[in-house]
Amino acid sequence: MNRTEKKLLEVFNHLSPEQQSSVMDYVDFLATRTTGVAPAEVLQPLEIPRPEHENVIKAVKRLRATYPMLEPGKLLHDTSNQMSRHMVHGAPAAEVIDELERLFRGHYEAYLAR
């Protein structure tokens, strides 16, 4: 185990179970990022309804599936900022998810304008 892994494990072990769960959710989110570009023929968002009790990580996954034509790299900065608002600063999940939906919709509108 290298120095970074040891430090990560040490910090992780000092977190509450809820914080550990949030860290694992974020790790899952990072692991699902892709760098590929969706096919050009996909123009319309998919109809994926928002579940009643959705967490922020699952919302990001749902929105990425809803808008497969968007390039993940272009959304990464804004999406990460919203994740931080929730996980670090304690913004309510519903508020962050609303903002993520606006963000994805805005990127989709820019996509259509191209």
C-alpha cells in the first residue's frame, strides 16, 4: 500500500458511517465517468422520471442517462461543484438535484444550438 492509499484509509476510518457512505457514493460517481462521445444521431433526451427519494449520486447517473448526447467532460466541473455543495457544504439533496436538472437542461439547449 502506497503513502496516498494509507492516508486515504486513515482518513476514511475516522469518518462517520454516513460520511463513509457519501465518500463511497462519490467514488462510484467518479468510476462511472466516461470520456467517449455519444453518437451524433441521438438528439432527444430520454424519458427517465425522477424518483421520489433520489440521492445526488443517483440523480447524476439518471441525468447522464437522460442526456447521453452530452459530453461528460463538459459537465464535470459544474456537476462536481454541485456534488461539493451537497457533500461538503450540506446543501439539501433536493435543491442540488433541482440545480443539476437545470444544469443538464442548459447544456442540452447549448448542444441543440450547435
